[in-house]
Amino acid sequence: MRNRLAVAVVVAGFVSACAEDRAPTIVGSLEWDRIAVLAELREPVLRWAVAEGDRVAAGDVLLELDASRQDARIAELRGSLTQAEARLAELTHGARVETIDAARATLARARSAQADAEIGYTRAAELLQRGLTSQAVYDQSLAMRDVRRAETSAAEAELTELTSGTRPEQIDQGAAAVEAAKAALHEAELTRNRLVVRAPRAGIVDALPFHPGDQPPVGAEVVSMLVGDAPYARVFVPAPHRASVKPGDVLEVRVEGVETPFRGTVRSIRNEPSFTPYYALAGDDASRLVYQAEVVLEAKAANLPAGLPLTATLESDGDE
């Protein structure tokens, strides 16, 4: 709505200026480049560290979001990392000496039991051959011998596994688990740091849309900042003078309430009109078309607020 009113004033001013064959004066408003700082997590606002209108440096704290939930997540991930590191250390160091000694004792016991079983089986076989025992006793001795042999084989295999060390593939898996746990923890810590919202660059705090206690959604703009070394003038160039204005041209800009004029340089001008659609115009009405342009002011205008009305003077066509 403000742009439409400004355009209407522009048109009226230009019609009068052109009629009197004077250098055209265009109107507009003072603006700043803006950046938006967004919320990365859906957490309540705890406090503001600045107020609207404050000038801040890059890295200054702007506001803080509640980090309780993220702190709990970080504690969980630290526990997972500790567990993964302990598992990798166990795989790397191999079995403890006490465990290996216990395995050797188990193997010795199994071999002793096997020797007894072998003797019992041999005796049962001789007695059966001489007809002094039954087939059932022989079968029982045979089964016991086979059991003892199997127990000895199992004890030998366990001792071999403990003394041979961990397989390289298992160590690689343990190392990968540690790296994954570290990455997850690092990501969570980065997110935690972003809950303390800092200025991405030097500028002026223009708006703080959310108050302490509000819970902005993910991606919401929590801080709006005005940035840059100086403001720029947003003006509207009428169609009769559009061809004579190009980026790099120097204009004299007068800001409402400031006596001293500023020099400004045109940095951009749109190709599309911003007043009335071209298809609705014909003949003399075509002069009502205007084109939005941006004029960067010199550094001494850096303390001026956004929104001030202004006028900019172009050289007349006859001077070119």
C-alpha cells in the first residue's frame, strides 16, 4: 500500500516537472539491506539479549532459546560414545590375562575328564569282549568318552580364540561405531550452540518478532537485522526517463528531516514496471509507468533509520 501511494506521488510530481521542463525529481524511501536469523529447533524463547534498534557486532548474542531438551540429547549421545569407545578398547586389547588363565584351567579339567572317560571305555570294551559286562554298560562308557572328547575340543577352541586376539574386521567395526558416535555428538553440540542466537554479521536489530515464552516453529524468523555500511534509496523512475537511468549513475538524494543532501549511486533498476500493468495502458497513459530502482548512499548516511521519505534529482534530458 505504501509503495502504491509513493508511486502515485511520483507520477504527479513527474507530470508537473516535465510540464515545466525542469530536471525531474523522483521520490522514494530510505531502506537497508535485511537479513533474517531463523530458528533451527522448536524451542521457547528464554530471553532477549538486545533490544530493537541496537547496533551489534558479528557474533554478538541476540537471544537465547531453551536448551533443556538438547542438553538431554547431548548427554545421551555422550553415553553412547563412551560405550562405543570402551567396546573398541576391549576389542583392541584382547582378553584379560585372568580370562586366559581361566580358559587354560577349563581345558586342563576337560582333558583330565577325557582321560578318565578313555580309561573307563577301554575297560568296558575288554569286559564286554570277555563276557563279563553288559552291552548297556559298554554303550554308556562309549557315550561318556565322546562327551569328554567334545568338551576338550570346545575348551581348546575357546583358549585359541582368546590367545589369538580379535579379528581385524571386528576392530574395524568397533572403530566405525566410535566415529559414528562422535559425529552424532558433534552435530548435537552444533545445534545446541545455535540455540544461543548470534548476529551473523554487524548491523542493527530491526525486529524481534517473538517474546520470551513464545515458541517459534522451525524456520521462523526470530531476528530481523539491517546490515550494510550505508542505507539505500528505493525510488521509482518514470517511463520517460527510464532509458536515461542506468546502474552507476550518480544522483543527489535529499532525505526528509536532513538538511545536507547525499550523493547516491544507482546499483540496480528493474526492467518490469511497478505501477500499472502495461496491457491496461495506451497512448499518453504509458507515461505513468514507473520502474523501481535502488540508489546506494554514501557512508555518512549510516546513522539514518529505515523508512524516511526522500527525493532524488536526475539530470534533465537536455543536459545529456
